[in-house]
Amino acid sequence: MLTTNSSCSEEYIDGDGATGCYTSSTLWVWQPRDEVKGDVARMIFYMATRYEGENGEPDLEVIDYIPADQYTNEPVHAKLSALLKWHVEDTVDNYERIRNEVIYSYQNNRNPFIDHPEYVDMIWGNTTSAETVHAESQLLIYPNPTNGNIYIKANNTTEGYPFRLKIINQAGSIVYESNINDTLTGIDLSRMVCDGLYFVQMIDSGGSVIDTQRIIMQ
């Protein structure tokens, strides 16, 4: 588990000496050196986005507490508040951008939170846990991941229909836009988008974004 609190009070020493990383002799916690804290946060945000529990894969979530069972095999990373802090304090640098390009050259996929750091705030900003994000969602979207056909329904506790719906790719371009209301809306994206990560925005009549969720095309 990753944390910024005082439980990480012992500097980790390896064969080459001091590392700048901190841990604890009693708790399963770790704090990387300052120069890579943001890198680590964005890696974990990518993993939480990539692994959604489909095809036998784990549904990886970022939580904002240290589990009582420090050796839990549940697919969780903590703490969200620490990762958000690191993301802001250690911004994307050229080394991280170059590494992203190298990975893309081999795997043909990239970390969107390096290309667009603002996506972190769109998904997790001003929240204290992944559970809070889910509980306060104004949009119901399924299936996710999808092969192109998705169904979207506005939360029936939300007022002010209709809303504007935008689907945005990792480059920030709008690939779909339409009005929605509280009824179930089917959308076929198979001819409009390629495989990858997309963001669904729900926008009120005043132009304010009131919810953002991610979907994966595969």
C-alpha cells in the first residue's frame, strides 16, 4: 500500500545505500522517492482504468484507506488521496513522456494520464475514494468494456433533463455528441471509434460538466 502518512517513517536502505524511499517495520506500506511519486500515481491510475474485471481479469480499484488485512489478495491499491497528491506535486516530465513513447512502440498502447494529466481530475478529482465516485455517478453505462454497443441512462435522482452527452477520445476530440434524458439510450460506437479508452461527459443546460466516466472499447 502507498501512503503519505507518518507510518512511512523508516528510510529503505539497499545494497547501494539510502534510496529516498520510506517504509515501515510494522505496516505493509511504501513511499517512493519524491522524483517518481507522480510517475507511480499515474501508473496506478492507468492500471485501475485498464483492469475492469472482464475476461477473468481482476477489477482493480483505488481506495482511500489501508485495509485491515494488510496481506489481502483483493485487487486494490491505496491510498487514493496520496496518489492524487503525488500526481499534483510531481508533474509529468520529459523522461516520463519518452518512456510512454517507448512503451507505445512495443505494445501499441499508452498511458492516457501521461498524455492528458487533466484526466485524473476528471475521474478522481475532489473525491476521497473510488467507492465515492461510483456512488455519486450520474450516468449508468453498460456494458463496459464494450465492443461498440453501449447503453446509457441518466441517474433518475438527477433533475434538469435533457442533458448533453459527449464522448471524448484520449486526444480530447469529441467522437459522439447528443442529448439524453432519464430513459435508456442505446448507442452504436463501432463505426465511430477504435479500440481504446474514452471519456463520457454529462453536461447540464448551462454547459457545466456534472459527471465524467470512462469506457473501454475492445
